[in-house]
Amino acid sequence: MKHYSILLIFFLVEYSAAFSQTTARDWMDKGIELAEKENYKEAREALDKAIEVDPKIPKFYLERGKIRNQQEDFYGAIGDLNIAVELDSNYAEAYNERGLSKFYLADDEYAIVDFSRAIEKKNDYAEAYSNRGFALFNLEDLENAYFDFSKAIELDPNDADKYYNRGVIRAELEEFIGALDDYNKSISLDASDPEVFNYRGVARYNLGDFAGAITDLNQAISMDSTDAIKYDNRAMIKSALEDYQGAVSDYDKSVALFDEDPDVYNLRGVAKYNLEDYEGAIQDYDLAIELDPEEPLFYDNRGLAKSEIEDYNGAIEDYTVSIELFPNDPEPYYYRGMAKINLGNNYDGCLDLNRASQLGSSNAGKAIKEYCK
């Protein structure tokens, strides 16, 4: 009987451990299910209970780390993922998730270390290649980012996002034909993302296919009419087609959505200038300068518009500021010289033209022959 009793106790202990293990797994499964429904608070509580029941399962810490990343508790996520890799030093998914935590914290260099570890542990890990590609892109290492996105495509050739990502890299490398191929492939796999149409439109613009570019931007805007950048891009294409009124209309929509980008005011000013709406152009350049008073191009453009309405003194003031900000640009010297000559001050005007010529302005050489005898 005594021997039987010992066996019974041993069985009960084993049964109890198995029951606890099952219960912990159930809590984990519940947490994952809640996280998929974006109920992160309760999901995290479920993972807390799973870990309380069995604190030695690395997957529990991985799943709680994922939830913490979703909650933007990145340091907390790193803490969980540190435990996961301590429990299992070959846990590729934990290294990848920890890399994401560091990526979200803008620590791209250390994120790359973790993504690389994930790839070392699991060399067919397409997601880790993609994630490392993003971090490399942030560090402007475009060649290696291109390699990683290409590898991700090789491992997972049916994911539209991966072609889109590589297309963006190719466009940054000014390989617009290759970028166009990737955007086409992405759209063939999934045509639901307006960003791909937006980027394909920009690639077509850079390849001189303005009609195709407009078609893509129209599609992108029809799918997402709340993004200022898409209107900016369509306006750029319309300006290339000399549809300046259409460009102004798009810039108006862009400004209505986001009114803090000085470049948009500058470009709308350029479109108005081309419509001979010089006063309207000056108002836009004023707004651009208010937002970014250190950009010499804005002063150059406002000086041009002021010259058109014969406000030569105002133009001279703008060109002078531009020269102070960037003294090696020949153009503001040339235009300031011409403004001075238009005011009858040929001596000072010719000094500016000579300086412009020294800096490489061909227009200045012609003006010197005419006005500086």
C-alpha cells in the first residue's frame, strides 16, 4: 500500500503540473486572440497570468512583448524580449521583435543588430530581412536596404508590400524603371493601397510619362483624399504639363489639409507666378518665408515676383538676404544687379553682374556686355 501511495502522489504532482501548463497556454491563446482584436489592455493581462502560471516559457514573453510594442511601451517590450532570448538564445522571432522595439525608438543601428541575429538563427526569415531593410533605409544605406528587400521577395514572392518597399528604394536610387516594375507587381498582387499608386505616379513623372502619372495620382486621391502629399504630387505633375491653374487648385487642397509646409507655399507661389498672378505669388512666398526664414530660394522667388511688379527696391532686399544666406549662388547676384540697373544704378548693378559672372552665371556675361560698357 505504501508503494501505491507514493505512485499516486507522483501521479497527482505530474497531473497538477500538466494542468498548470495547459492553463498557462490557454491564457496565452486568449491574450493572442484579444491582441488580434486590438484589445491590448486585456490581452496584456492575459499574458501576465500566463507568465504567472509558468514563467519559463519564452513564447509568453514574446507575445507580451508584441502587445507592449502595440501599446508603444517599447522599453517594456525590450524587457520582455530580453527574457525571451535569455530563456532561448536561438529564438529568432524574439530577436526580430526586439529589433522592432529598437526601430520604433529610432535606434536603427541596434535594431539592425537584432534583425541580423534573427536572420542568423533563421536564414529564411523574410520579415526580418524586410525589417532590417527599413532600418538600413533610415540610415541611408540604400544598397544594403535594396539587398534585404530583394531577399525578402525571394523568400516571400507573393507579398505586395515587399515589392512596394523595394520600389521605394529603387526610386531613391533613381532606378525609376525598376521602381515602376516593382510598383506594377505590387498592384497586381494587391490594388487596395493608395500609396502604391501615389509612388507609381511619381515614378512615371520621373520617366516623363505625365499622363500616366496623372492617372495614378487621380486613383491615389480617389482612394485617400485626406493626404496632403498626394495633392502636392499631382500639382507637381500638373505644373510640368503647364496646367498651372490645376496645380494651384491642388496646392489649395494640400494647404487645407496641412498648412505648415513652407515648400508647398513656395510651389503654389511658383504656379501663381507662371499665371502672372504676381501679388498672389508674393503672398505665398511671404508664408513660406514665415515658416522657414533660412531658405534662400524663397527670397529669390519673391524677388523675381517683386521685379515683375517693378518693386525693384523690395526685390533688392530679397536678393540681399538670399546672398547672405548662400553667398556662392550666382543667380541672386545676377538678379540683384539687374534690379539695380532698372533703378538706374548701373555702377552697383555691374558690380553684382561681375560677381555673378565670376561665380559662373552665363546670363551675367551677356548683361555685362549690354549694360556695363
